[in-house]
Amino acid sequence: MTEVHQQLVEAARGKNVWILGGAELATQFVQADLVDELHIGVAPVLVGSGTRLLHAAAYTPWTLAETNQYGSFLALRYVAPGRES
């Protein structure tokens, strides 16, 4: 994962790197300590079951830094421990 991350950082040339994907991808980057922020969109849909966003092994106490509401959609921004701005 760190090799892929390094390639993404080099390709971004100083800009932020955004990674879009599911729980497995997010967990791998979080466990490798390669994530500064998580941007999470919440839509009011009842599913009844599903995949956790991050596996328990990847959990650390993140800080909720920002919330925005767009109609019934909620956008959350969390900052990784030690990277609070």
C-alpha cells in the first residue's frame, strides 16, 4: 500500500490525493497510517445490513472537523489523530 501511496503523491505534484473506494480500500490506507482526512457522505437510506466503513482493527479516535448538510444528504469531514489543523 505504501508503494501505491508514494506513486499517487508523486503524480499529484504537491496537490491533495483523493482516494475513492469502499471499506476494504479505506481500511488498508488507514491501517498503513496514510490518511490525513476522511470525507464521508451520509444519505438517509435504510439498508438493514452492510459492510462497516472501517474494520475494528483500523479504528483510532478521529476528530470530527466539519459537517455540511445538503438537503437530506450530510457531508462529514474527520481528521486523523495527530493531524488536526
